[in-house]
Amino acid sequence: MKLELRPALFWDVRVDEIDLDKHRASVIERIATRGHWDEFKAMVNFYGTEVVKNTLLNTRYLDKRTLAYCSLIFDVSITQFRCYKLAQLNPEHWNY
């Protein structure tokens, strides 16, 4: 099975040079934050639910919408994500 990567999603690198095993964390993070639903499903089918979940739990940054979505999809509290813990350590200005 092969995971098809959309070139527009990986605009900063050559898609044909991406090693799906070696660059797993960056591929999962990019698809989770900027990909479409069908790309997300294909990624989960390719890597497996546990690998995707553990990778996203240890990601340093996810935007608020992606964080909430991943929390819901994988049935994990937002507070268990590394990016949430790092955000709490580095407070920003109020987001109105």
C-alpha cells in the first residue's frame, strides 16, 4: 500500500523524495494540520491508528482547531497532548 501525497500540501519539499517511514512525524503532522478528510483517512489506514495518535500526542505544535479535532477523533483529553502542555508553559496574549 502506498500513501499518495498531494504536492500542494508539501510545497516546500519534493514529494518524490519523501521517505514515508523516515519522515513519518512530519508527514503525519502536515496532513493532520493542512490535509483534507480523505487524506487524513488514508494516512490513518497507512500508518495505523496508534502510530498516528502517538505521533500527534508528541507533536510540539498543533493549532487549536486541529488539537480539538484530534482530541475528538482519538478520544484523548486535550491536556494529554504535548503541544497543549507547551502552550500552557508559554502563555500568549488573550485570544479574543
